[in-house]
Amino acid sequence: MKAKPKKVKKFSRADLKVFKESLIKIKTKLLAQILNVEKENLRTSQKDASGDLSSYTIHMADVATDSYDREFSLSMASVEQKAVYEIDEALKRIDEGDYGLCLTCGKQIAKNRLKAVPFAKYCIACQSEEESKKKKSQ
């Protein structure tokens, strides 16, 4: 006779509502930050970005600093975009009834962990293992 699979406790509807609201709030904030970076960095020319209204040539050091600042801002926007993707995946898991379950072991992710990182995909133990794998592969 086959053993019945162990039923994993899931979060209540009230808990899921709180997590969903938190995820949407974070997503809204991140999207606003991404749009701000786009507005400030992608829609302005080098001369406009430097604030130089004169017709003199822009100093190479200023150009390098401005380029670095733009690259840094775009890098941060990329990280924020990845977080938005993770949030979308978490919202999808809420809709599918799988939210709060570790994608590796299937156990419930601790509520305190989800309060801190509402888009967490792994329990603490599996997250540590994932990070160890990444370190070893580098």
C-alpha cells in the first residue's frame, strides 16, 4: 500500500491577502523607481544630463563620471526589474495556491521569512543550499 503524501499546511486567506497587498505595494514602488531611472538616464542627452548649458566641450572626466552614473543607475534598474519578476511569480503562486511553499523541498516557508521577503521562493535551508551552489560554481 502506498503512503499518502504528507499534506502541507497552507496560509489562511487573510494571510494571503496581507502578503498579496505587500507584494503589490513593493511592485508599485519598484516600478516607479525603474521609470524614474529611465526618465533621468535614457531620455536625456549627455549634455542635458551634465547640466552644462554652455557651448564648451564637456571635460572627459565629467563624461566618464556621467557614464559611470548612468551605467550604475541602469544596473540598479536591472536588479529592480528582476525583483519585479520575482514578485510577479509570487503573485502567480498565490493565485495557483502554491504561495509560501518552498520550490525545492515543498515545505512551508516560515511566515517571518515571508514577512521580510514576501517573494521568497525557498525556505531558509534550501536558500542557503542554493547560495552555496552559486558560490561553488563561481
